[in-house]
Amino acid sequence: MFLVILLFALFASLFGLSKDTLNYSEPFFLIGSRMLFAGVLLLLHQFIFNRSAFQIKASHLKSLLLLSILSIYLTNIAEIWGIQHMVSAKACLIYSLSPFLAALVAYVVLKETLSIKKWIGLCVGFLGLIPIFITQSPTEQAIGELPLITMAEVALLIAVFCSVYGWILLKKVVSDFQYTPLMANGISMTVGGLFALLHSYYSGESWDPVPVTQISPFILNSLFMCLISNIICYNLYGYLLKRYSATFMSFAGLVTPFFASFFGWYFLGETITWHYFASIAIFSLGLTIFYQEELRQGKLLVTAAKAS
């Protein structure tokens, strides 16, 4: 259980670490350089330790390009733009919408059915975000006007949607095309990182010579983010999925916003209002309803399989 808590604490730390790094770098350059670096590392690991799987088929280029654009480029560009205009705790809570949006994407794209109880859970979960959408913390009031904050929230929702759809594409690339997760992620991070760097250059970020104001803290924070996200969390999550169910891991992920609020308060001096905790409570209720039904349906499927 300690490793589960550690995993989501590390995930939460990424939101505050990203905000801190924005003090030393332009946002789009931060994403591009970090993803390109991580992608090259993954591909290098694949080439050295599993060279037989280091190959790309021409027929798969379209799917790999789409994976790179959605899962890496659009997800992270929208996320970093939204994060810089809101407290890290709110960004983390919005990102916790992933299970709900995954269900909606599966319903629309994969034609999967949703029970009445799951629809109730979805509605309660979305209602739980209303308190933080209609309330600005003192930190956000100091950042800008309400329209800017509203657009930041929309950007985070776009990031969550692209991330969820990206997971579906990644599963297709790994399962149907037989790419290793390291190869698929290495390709998508490298290509997506290059797109983000081009975005940085053509969006007007100050390339003189690069959009970084303080090199040392930028490099240190970037290395920490790569270590936490691309090396520790990636492998630890895979290890824990062998010991715990995906449903349990989703429930355990509810602790992430609490860690994000603590880190934002302690390290960044962010102010967290009661509206945020009200959202967590309502949101958690919706997620609980949703996953209780998923557990019930899972048991029914197991019983049916045994009976046959």
C-alpha cells in the first residue's frame, strides 16, 4: 500500500514542479524539450536492450503520428497552458476526470454501453467540478480576469480528453500492431516533443538562443520531471497493476488532488479554498458510484464465464 500512495504523491508533485519550472522557461519549450529528451531515452533503451523490436512499419505511420499528436503534443500543450493560469490543485482535480471521460469516449467511439448507475456516477462527478469552476482562489484572482481562468479550465479539459483518447490509441498500437510500450511511447514522445518545439518557435517564445531564463534550475527541474514521470511512475504503475486491480488503482488515485493541494500550499504558497474540498467530496462520490457498478458488472461477467 505504501508504494500505491507513493505513486500518486509523485504524480501530484508533477503539477507543482511544472508550475515552478515555468519561472525559468517558456511553457511550450518546456514541454518540447522534456518530451524529446524522454522519448530519445526510451528509444535508446529499446535499441540497446531489445533491438529486434526497434522497427517501424510504413502502414503504421498514420496511427503513430496520431498518437504523437494527441497523446503527447496536444495533451501537454493544453495542459501546460492551463496550469500556468490556475493553482496546481485545481489542475490536478480536473485531470482526475480521466475515468469519466474515458467512459464517455468508450461510449461514443467504441460503442460500449453504460448502465443507469454509471450515468448517475458520471453526472455526479461532473457536478462536483462546479464549485471550483465558479470560484476563484486569491492566487487565481491575482493572475488575471475570469475569462482567462475559464479558458485555462477549458484547456485542461481538452488535455484530459486528448490524454484519454491517446491511451486508446496506445493500446491499439501495442496490442494490434505489436509494438512494445517503450517503443510506442518513445516514438510518440520524440515526435510530439518535436511538434511542441516547433510550436514554441512559431508561437513567438523568445529563442535567444533558447526560451530559458535560468539554465541551472530549468535543467534540474526537467531532469526531476523526467525521472518522476517517465522512469519511476511509468514503471511503478506497471508493477502495481500486477498486484492490484485497475479499479483499485483508480480509487487510490483519489488521493492525488490532496497531495497536489498540499504541495501547492507548502512549496508554491498557493491558497486553497473550501470550494476545492467540496468539489473533491462530490467528485469522489460520483467516482465511487461509477466504480461500484463497474465492480458489479465485472463480477457478473466472471460468474457468466464460469457458468459457461
